[in-house]
Amino acid sequence: MTPGKCYIALTMRTKTRLILAIGVLSLSACTHRESDRLTPLMSAARNGDAASVRGLIAAGADVHEVRGTHRVPGMRIEGDNPQHGETALLFAVESGNLDSVRALLDAGAKMDVRANWGDDVWSVMTRTIGAPDSAAMLRLLLSRGLALLPGRAKLMLGAAVAAANREAALVLLDRVGDPMGAYCAAAGPLRDEEFPAMVALLEQRIGPPGGEALECGAHADTPRKLAYFLDHHANPDHLGSTFRPLTGLAFEITKGGGMSEERRAMITLLLRHGADPALSDKTENGSAIEVARRSGNTELLALLTQAVPRR
């Protein structure tokens, strides 16, 4: 919060109460407000200290307390600080401590809470999905009735795949309307050493990778992963929402990305598996060959028109 400024949303019955509230909340209180601090329960939850969380709850701590909410006798004043609005449950989820989350839920903590900047339980979990207890926490929250829409589940599944959290991915696969997008996370941020096991899991649960996986592999500059998708019968001329794999690579190369060893290897792989460089995509750029000619990139043009042995 900017020092010297305090914007307060007040719901008052009388002008007298408004004057009283302004008097109570002085400028110094606005720049360093006591209610912006973490409560002991919030601190314990953030630290993943389940024993302290249980003890504080037993001592009467309010599990619904919202950080940044001011209290003046006889009224409630909502703070405006965009960095706050958290509850102990959000801190517990972020800590990754399953026992802390369970203790708060057992005490009746609301699950559909949202911080002032928009974070809710699922968005916090998406960021921390690589934590060891993430799968168990997912199951716990779902068993307590927290709704998880397919779109949100798809984002979380991508994060779980990228974090190589196979158990969390298994929980989420059944809740995603179109799980093929998980291959995109495998094609991109997933570490190479984790790739074989995660892709084997995806193949077992949702079938072989399709054109979307190939498109993501081409954009990720990872020849090894692209080769895997091609070897598993992904269409080398797949037409996605905009590009084909070859036209997308040609566009990236000619618009400033330049030719790299990885991109050279991927173009060769696509051609070897039968990709047609003369096919246009959904843009006005035309085919990969047309993109190369129009840009004057002779290196790319030679690569696209060379005689490549087909598989």
C-alpha cells in the first residue's frame, strides 16, 4: 500500500459514524495497519505448522478471519489493500501442508474464498502442484465438495504434468473435458528426464499424442520430444488453430527468432516424416516455402526444398 494514502470503503448509517471511523483510522494506521498483519493462525498455516494450527483453533482462533479487514466497535470496515484478503486456508494450501488444510476444513473454514487480487484455492494449488502432498490435497478438497470446473482442471493438469507430478495428474485427468492438452505441457516445460514416464502415463489414460501435441512440440524447440510424437503417428501436417508445425517454425525463424540447431533438426524431422512444406495454414502467410521466399531467407528455403529421405 502506498504510504500516505488510505482509501476505505465504508457502509455507514449516519454521518456521525463516518466521522468516528475516520477518527479511529488515522493516517499512520492506514500506512501500517494492524489488520494487514498475519494473525497467529495465518502465520501457522503459512509455515505449514499443523500442530500450531490445531492448537490455535482449539483456543478459539477464527478460521474465517480475512487479512486486511478492519474492525471498529459497532461496524466493519473493509480494507482496500490489493495485496491482502487471504484467509488461513489459502496460506495453508500454499504451504502444501495437508494436515493444516485438513484441520482448517474440519473447523469449518470456507473453501470458496478469494483474495483481493483474485487468488482462490485452485489457483494457489496450480502454482504449488509440484508439492509432495498435492494429490492428497486435491482429493481432500474435492471430497469436501469444492467445485472444480473442467477449464480450471485443465490448467491444473498442465501444471501437474509440467511439474512431473504423476499422482496429481491422475486425479485431474478424469475431470478434464479435453485432456489432450496435457501433452502440450509435456512437450514444453516438463524436464527431458521426466518426459518418458509422464508421456507413458498420458498414453495409457488418454491415448496416443495427436496433432496438438506435435504443434506444441514444434513451438517448444525440443527435437527429442517432437521426434517422440512423430514416431507415435502424430500427423506432421496437423493444422491447428493457426499454424501447421512447418509454417509455425518458418514464421518464428523469419520474424526474428532465427535458425538454431534445434529448429533445423525439427524441420528435418518433420520433412522426414512426410510434412509438406507447400501446404498453407490459416494465416495469410501461405506455406512454409512461401514464408521463406518472401522473407529472403535462403537458408530456410534450402532446408525446406532439399531432398529429405522419407520414413
